[in-house]
Amino acid sequence: MKKGWLEWILLSVALIWGANYTIGKFGVAHMSSIQFSALRFIMVAPILLLITGIIERGIRIEKKDWGRLIAVSIVGVTLYQTLFMVSVKYTTATNASLLISMSPIFTGILAILYKHEAFSLKTQLGSVLAFFGAAFVLLFGHSSHALSQLAWFGNIMGIVAAIAWGWYPILAKPLVVKYSALRVTAWSALIGAIPLTVYCLFTYQTLIWPTDIGSWSSLAYSVLFVTVYGLVMWYVGIGKIGSTKVMVYMYVIPLFAVVFAAVAIGETINAMQMLGGLIIFSGLYIVKKSPAPKTALKLKKAN
């Protein structure tokens, strides 16, 4: 896959995920965040495992890698995806997207601590610039929706989700290098869904099964676009150009979130938000031009 095409693919993932801050609200309007996530990954796992088996002619994971795979699944699926939906449910899409867009900062710090990547001043400066651009877009934005009484809870969950999502690619990278983005994503979906499903089974009497088309359309969007396409392509990017550079595309998501909200629900975009968008892309340009990160990972491809 050529680098230019990879950049466009990562931008398309950022667009899909940005739209999900608005679309996702329909999914958790009646269902709980855990129920929504459980249904999502129960549907996703068989699809991804089938696709993996067809394309790679195998889905095997070596016994010694199962410990890391379980950790990746718990952090990236059980924890992050649920916290993301909690944040989207209880706070505004603007607040949620700003808080979760902080995750590349945690990725950069953890990548150095785990010795996956060497410190790059240019990459870090580009990341900081992009973060300020994201803050510019959102802090000078607007919200026509009143915050709920549990908005503070949604904000806290957004911060915790950012930490989890920042940690996720660091844990996953050795597996992605050794196996493939598709195989790791497929198994993560299955393993991560297990704790969510068990919780739902123990609380089945409190589950609500909505009958509106909005809830189920949101779930379908989350399954096909956000997860099957988005997560796989995100992993491909991590394997190709490194976690720090890929995570910087998180800064574009708030911009897309604001634009989608404007198109979908008629919110206006002001000049300050447009300026913030330019700052975001300036940061991305700096990171793009920085040297490729050195990595300590030298793993052979598994059959």
C-alpha cells in the first residue's frame, strides 16, 4: 500500500469516527452503553474472523501471544469502546471529541516509555500544534444542547477513554507486526465482547430493546464502518508508519465531528473553527515530514 493512499485512508477513518460522535448518540439514546457495545462486537467478531480466514487462510495466534492479545482486547474493546459510548451519551459530542482527541499525547509518551519509538522533537511539536488546533475548533465552537446533569461523568469518562485509546496501539503493535491488522482486530472483537456479554446476561432484566430505526441504524453504522473498516485500517496504519504518527490523525476527528454536526443538524461553523482546522492540518504536515520512528520491534510474520 502506497504511503499517499494510506494517508487518505486514515483521513477517511477520521471522517467516519468524527461522524460517529453524532450518529452514536442515537444508538445509546435507549440502550445502555454496555449493551450497545456488546451487540456491536458480537456482530463484528464473526464477520472479521470469517474475512480473516478467507484472506489469510488462517486465524491462529500462538499460545505465547494470548496474554498480550487479551490485554489488547480488554483495553481497546471492553474498556475504551464502552467508555467512548458513555462519554458520548452523557456529555456533548463537542466535549467528548475534544477529550478523546488527547489520546495521541498518551500514545507518544507511552511509545517512548515502552521503547517502541525513539523520541522525535519534530513529531512531538507537530502533535502539540495539532492538539491546540483541536482545542481551537471545539472551545470556540458552539453547542445548542444543554448539558445533562451527568455531563461531568461523561467528561471524566472521556479522559479515561483517551488514556485507554492512547495505550491501545502501544499494546497492539507487536501483535500487528507479527500477525496482521485484520487478525488482531478480529480476535480483539471476539475477546473484548465476552465481558460485555456476560454483564448483559446478568442484567438482562434491565435491558431495553428499542424499536426505532435510529438506534439500529446507529448500530449498523458502528459495526460496518466504525469497526470493520475503521479499526482494521487504523491497525494497518500503525503497522506501516508507527503508532505516534497514526494517532495524530485523531486530531482531525474533532474537526470532522463539528463539520458533520453542521451538515446533519444545522449547526453553523464560524471563522475561528475554520482557523482551528488549518492549525490541525499544519500539525499533521509537520508530523508527516518528520523522520520515520525507529522501532525495537523485529518480529517474524506468523503463518
